[in-house]
Amino acid sequence: MTSDNRQRLLLGMDVGGSKTVAVVARAHGEILAESRLDDWSGGDWRADLATLAEQGRALLREADVDVKSLDAVGLSLPGPLDAVRGRVIDAPNLAGWVDVPIVEQFAGAFGVPVHMENDANAAALAEWRFGAGRGAQSLIYLTMSTGLGAGLVLDGRLYHGSTFQAGEIGHTPVVPEGRSCNCGLRGCLEAYVGGAALAEIIREDLARGARSSIAEHAGADPARISARHWVAALREQDAYALELRERFLAHLAQGIAILVQTFDPECIALGTIVQRNADLFLDDLVRAVRLRTWPSLHHVRIVPGALGPRLPAYAALCAASPDWSPEA
């Protein structure tokens, strides 16, 4: 094991329900080997952890790295997590993953310290160190896929909160007594801008008579409708898709304004929907946020995430070295 902080040798995994990305890397960002598993979870967490551990061992062999040379293993995981006990409490996209002692299992498999972070935190670290937030002391990253979460890097350190639940901006109420959210509350931001919620809103609107090419993009099957079909309709200037865009931007701007006024970060980086389609959303979103925040806070940069498809690999690396700083 190395004492040079920048050269620490790490095994990281970004674990998701449909794919898992693993890397062997140096803390400063040099990736030595990388692999990906698709459709890997079988519904039994014990078997799944064995599959992940074998993926890690195979990658170490590919990189010609002895496990005894590792400094740490890191796991970027869907929450909620119990960071004190090192357990996944209940991963909604991983069947059977309830109260999973993942840190203990990986420590036994590799014999080195094991760190875990929720996926939004790991992504925030990745964008701060290697992407849109390079050179900044504070960055907030919004992960915007099925749901909505945030990772907070404040004054050069990842902020977890007193019970490791900081960053749940998706479950901040933005509409009093509004739409039901999967978390059990009402009016949450995620219930208006999360990918799953957008698909549900579209299905409801079409059932009430709205006409849109979204239905055609989904093959006339309402169950298949996704945010991707909405974006395709937007690019065709579909009237309903444009109207939904206005609602989406208003709600998202409200949530981002809360973050701006609360934390005064240097940079807010946006993932997934906005990151991939910045030409459709970004300029109007920034204007909407400016209307909801003090002029003295208009210095906050609101930008697409910079890592794109490389984000999972760097999030995996950052999960393995959560305390490393680019200035270290």
C-alpha cells in the first residue's frame, strides 16, 4: 500500500440496478482498468455481492494488481444507506437488497478499508474533482434520472448531514399538498421533475385527452412512455411537450433556487435529462432561477455536468477516496 495520497491504489464500483461500473485507479484520476456488468442483479443480495466481488477480483487481475497492493475499496450505491453500520437499508432498484451488510462483506473479500457513498454524493465528488466543478470550493450536483437527488460539496468537503441524509432535494416540498410522491409525502420536487414522475404525468394528461407525438414515440403503449419520448417530442416542437417543458422548468427552478439561497455555492452541475439536452433547457432554466434568487447570488454558475458517460467510472473512483482533495 502506498503512502502518497495522490497515488493511492483503489478499487471502485458504481452499483446500479441495470449496470455496474468498476474501476482500478489512482486517487488523482488515472484509471488503470475498467469493466461494466449489465443486467447482473439476481434478486438475492448474497449472490449479488459475490458477483460484484468477483468482478472486482477479475478487474484487479486485468490490471495486474495484487489485492495486497490496494489501499481501499469504494462503493457508490443507491440509497438509502446506513453509513454508521455500513449497510444498504433498502435499494429500490435492486430486488432483495434490504439491510445488506455490504461494507462488512467487501472488507472480508478484499481485506482493506471499504468506503461507501450514495450515488449522488459520489457523482458530486466526481464532478467537483474531475468535471464541471474543478477549481471550485463548493459544488452541488443534481442527479436527475428516475428520481432526483443532490450531492453537496461545501468548503472543499462532502457534506453528509447529521444523519447522512443531506442532499434529498427531490423530497423538498415545492407545491403545498401537491402530487403524491413515492416517499410518502406530497408536493415533492421529484414528483414533478423526476423521470418516473414525468412519465406518469404524461400518461395522466394523455388519458385526459391531451394530444402529443409522445404517444407515437412510445409505440402507442402508455406503459412505455418515458422522459426520453418527451424529449423527442420537444425536438419536434410538439405543443403539449412544450407546455410540459414550462411546468418542468418552473418546478426545477424553484428547487434550484432553494439550493442557491440556502448554500450560495460556486457551481450547480446538472445531470442526465438537462445534461444530455442542455440546448433544450439550460438557458431558460438559468433565467427562471435568476427570477427566484437575489441578484447578489447570480454569480452561481448553473451548468451541465461535464463528465457525461464517464461519470460512473469517476464516481466509483471517488467513492473509494471520499476524503481526497485535488489540492492534497
